[in-house]
Amino acid sequence: MHGNQKGPLPEYLISKKHNGLIKVITGMRRCGKSCLLFNLFKEHLLSEGIDEKHIIEIAFDAFESKQLRYRSGRSGRPGRPHR
């Protein structure tokens, strides 16, 4: 993300939505990454007419998502799920 923008979803992110690349949002703890994705981007998708059933939200730090987390071995490939 360019700069520290609050409010509506930054146009930079919207303009890159359909470029076929995976987007990675990084930043220090508590800087607004989850807010950006779970609130602003979801709000944007809904305003574009995307059905809420087609939006997947996964918080990997939530206990409910425990079965979705993987350990990475030395090769960097996903290992066995945490149990």
C-alpha cells in the first residue's frame, strides 16, 4: 500500500484487483491489515455487487481456523496440519 491512507479503499488497491496476481498485505502488528481486508475490501466488493456468499474470510489466528494452519518443513512446502 502506498502511504498511510484511511477511509475509502485506496484506489491503488482497487486498480490492481483484476491483474491476476495474488496480493500480500504486510505490516507491523496492529497497523490495520485486517481492517483493510475484512472491512474496507469486503465493503468494496459488496458495493460492486458481489454476493456475500462469494466472499471468503479466514482469520488464521482464530481458534476456529486451527485446522487450516500448516507447519512448514525445511523444504518450505506445507507439512501436516496442526492438531
